[in-house]
Amino acid sequence: MSAPQVCHTVAEMTALREQLSVEGKTLALVPTMGALHAGHLALVARARELADVVVVSIFVNPLQFGAGEDFDRYPRTLDADVAALAGHADYVFAPAAEEVYPERVGGPAVPAQEAGSVGDTFEGASRPGHFDGVLTVVARLFDIVKPDVAVFGQKDAQQVFLVRELIQKLGLPIHLDVLHTIREADGLALSSRNRYLSEEERQAALALPHALLAVAHEAQHGNAASVREVGRSVFEKYPLVRLDYLDLVDPTNFQRVSDDYQGPATVVVAAVVGTTRLIDTENLERLHA
């Protein structure tokens, strides 16, 4: 299987995109921060179904990490990632920070994006400025790569909601495709941060999928209040896990639903296992008042 061609500069990526346009080929982008796992490869496989050419971006974005977060220790495994993409992706875009944000070296400023009120809730409340950084880099990648399709994973439900809003706000001709969460056999959502977990912490991390299962069962007959209570109570059995939030939102606006809400809902959960922060999500077909 042939390895993907790696582009490190905006100039290389721009030239490639222009050539593909001349050839009339469609392009799908899978944005990542590297440390690729089977979940990423599932996104790439989906991208392959949707476009002629698949580009995987690999960039650890400094703007989305807050003070004291794991930017410096976030795994950077470009050679292994490129090898893993052999036979799956056509190109890898792996720029340096000064390529993405040229103002760092005296170049033109990159327009900053703001996530708004939704960006200040849930992950945004725990990580101030996080989603401003996410949207800024996503907008920049969209501007450089100019994809016809962008493929994201549902596990980052709040991010997906905000990226969809970004595409609409900027009027971009990009189809956003969202793939269901890819899980281990025992239910834990795949994440690059799972490699930080010790064996004991890895078992404790099952609190997240176990809570989602309990929530899904309760949602068959309970209301939003009972669903929240049942989900949060699961974490009482896991002393190594500190629950940050478990809540229900309306998928159309990502606002927390009231206790008497009826209709589809999205469960969002975040917890710290040891020193590792994990998130997960599940869509519920319907809640009852």
C-alpha cells in the first residue's frame, strides 16, 4: 500500500488543490491532531466514500489548549500516522504553526473565530477559549484545503454543532459529514488521550460508556430530570473518576433541556480519570415529560 504524500506548507497544499480542481476531482478533509487510532481511520474510510481525494490534516493546534492543559505532552507521532494512513488517505497536510498562523512570523493575521454563547457552555465552561481556538483552526484549514466535504466524529458533539454553525456563518460550500462514535469492545470511546491512562484508570474510564448506557435505558420511560440523575449516579461507583458534567441538550441549539422537555436530545458527558480528561456523547431518540 502506498503511503500518502505529505504537504508541509500552505503553498504546497494550495498548488495541490488547484491541480485537483483542474482535474475536476472532489476533495474530502479529515481534520485531526494526529496520534491516529481506529476511530480516525473510520473517518478516513467514510471520507473515501464521499470524494475522489482524501486529505488528512495533522496539526496540534495551540489555540485550543488552555493554561495547564496537555499541549506540550500531546502525542506527536507523524511518521507512525503517515504509515497508518497508507492505502487509506491520498495526502497528509502537516503544517508548522507558522504556516497556519503566519502572524507569528510577521505574516498576515488570521481572522479569529468566536464560538459565541454555546462555546461558553460544557467544554467551553471548563476550558475557556477552547472553541474559539477550534473554530479558528478549522476555518483556517477550510480556507487552505478548500474541501468539498469535511468529516468529523460525533464524539465531539459540541464541536460538531459549532463547526456546522461556522460553515453556515461563513457561507462555505462544504458538506459536513458526521460519523458515529467508534468504540472499543468494552464501550470506551476511542481517543488519542486514552494512551495516558494506566491499566487501573483504563478500567475506571468505563464509567463514561456505562453512564451513557444507563441514560439510554432510563430515557425509554423517564424524563430529563430522572435521566440526568441516573447518569450522574453511575459515577458514584468510580472513585478514580471525577465527573465534570453530564447533561442533556437540544440538538438543534445545544441548549440544556428543561425537566419537562419532550423530543430528541443529546447526552454530553465529561470526566477526569486520574489526570486525563475524557468526553463522550450519545443521541437519544426521544425524552418524555
